[in-house]
Amino acid sequence: MPDMDGFREATNFGIGQASQCSDFHVKGASNLSWGMKDRLSRIFNPKTGKAVLLAFDHGFIMGPTSGLERIDLNIVPLVQYADCLMCTRGILQSSIPANVNKPICLRSDAGTTILTELNRNVLIDVEDAIRYNASAMAVMFAAGDGEQEAITAANLTEAVDLGNRYGIPVMGVTAVGKQMARDARYFALASRVCAETGASIVKTYYCEGFEKVVAACPVPIVIAGGKKLPEKEAIELCYKAVNDGAAGVDMGRNVFQSENPTAMIQAVHAVVHEGLTPEQGMEMFNDLSK
Ligand code: R5P
């Protein structure tokens, strides 16, 4: 029992002041549970509402792609500049030191490799995601793929059900169906379906009319970088996406395949969180590359 000696009477009740229940900084998350919000707050900076996720989950479909040959040499030095790490459990367990203290967006599905057409997609055990202390689980949704749309929608639904049970947000990863045009109409549909299914974050691609994609999606959108671009174009892409309402980036190849990945991730971080213009971002990249 606490010692009652020296007990001070409580007096500071703020009578007459409305209870300060500030809105949560992550779009669409105000009604989520405390645990969900805590995990989202580890990913999205409460001061800026934005996030830079470093994506290096490519190996699960591509194998040791360029820039990911040696996670210990290529990725671990970049980890300190990322807000969150997106990777598979195999790479997390084998190659990322557990004391880096970064939230993990765990790639939680597995499918076919680039050697074949997408034909199967399965979820990992949610208890394993918990064991890895995942702050989010990333699961693909292949909108417009006749074979895989329903299977990936079912997987996303199951992931959300499991995530809701344990307070783990799910990121819906929009995979682009081969027959689909990469336009705002398509990305708006794919993103919205992810959110309607219960995803708390959506990863999609930047496109013309992106502001409509963001407006129609009730949860935060982060953009994938896509294939390697010249640094100037990749930095412009980040700027335009954030300017049009993205809550950040989930970027891989444009960071780890950059001529200077350490400078690139810092420039991207500054564009996303500090609102640097593309010119300022490029200047930062060049300065850090000297
Ligand atoms: C795609 O499904 C992969 O999960 C990547 O994480 C994603 O595409 C982001 O990487 P990148 O910026 O290289 O496109």
C-alpha cells in the first residue's frame, strides 16, 4: 500500500476546462484502439504526421536484387535514417540487429516469385508478427488481377481481422494488375478497397491526379518509389506526392540503388518531414555526397 504520510489532497481538476482529447495525427485512426494508435505513432511522426519507410522486402519475390545483395552492408547503415523498416521476417531475423530500435512493417504475405505469374498468396502466422514486435503488417491486394484479386482480398481481410484482434495495423499494398492502367482511377479504386477492407495504411503509386486518390482514401497513403529513377526525379516524386497529400513514402530501389543511398535517404527524409523543395532536396543530396 502507498504510504499515506505526507499525502497531498488533489485539487487541480481543471474545473471548467474542456477535456483535452486532441485529434490523433494519423488520418482515419481516431477511433482505433490504444495499441493500434501506439503502433501507428511509432511509424508516423506525431510532430509531422509523416513517415519515411525504408522498403527492402523485394527479395521475397526478386531474390538478391541490385542493392540488396548484402543486407548487412547495404541496408543496416541506412536504418538510422528511416522512420520504419519494411521487410520480411527472414531478413529481419537474420540480418537486422534487434537493438536498432525501429518500428517494423512486416511483410506478412508470401506469393510467387518473378519467375512465374502471380498464382498464390498466403499469410504468415500473426503470432509470428507479434513475436517480431511488428508495428504493422503489410499485405498485398492485387486489384484487377482476375486470378488473384479475390485471393488477395481474402488475405487482406484475414490480416485485418487478426490485426484487429491483437492491435496491429495492416498496410494494404496495392499490386498493379498487368492489364490495368496506372492512373488515378485505378489507384483510387485499389487504395479505397484496401481502406474499406480495414487497412490502416495504404501503399500505392504516385500518378497524375494523385490528390484525388488521397482524398478518396480515408487512411494515410504512402507511395512506393518504383523502379530506379535519377535522384532528381525520385526527390521530385517524393515532393509531389507529399504536396498532393501523401503521408510519406515507402521507398526501396530509389534509396538502396542510389549512387549514394545514405545521402538519398536523408534527402528524402528532409523532403517528407521538413518540406524541402525538390531543389533543396537535391542540394542536400549533393552536399551529403561530397
Ligand atoms: C513491393 O511490393 C515491394 O513490397 C516494395 O516494398 C515496394 O514496391 C517499395 O519499393 P520500391 O520503392 O522499390 O518500389
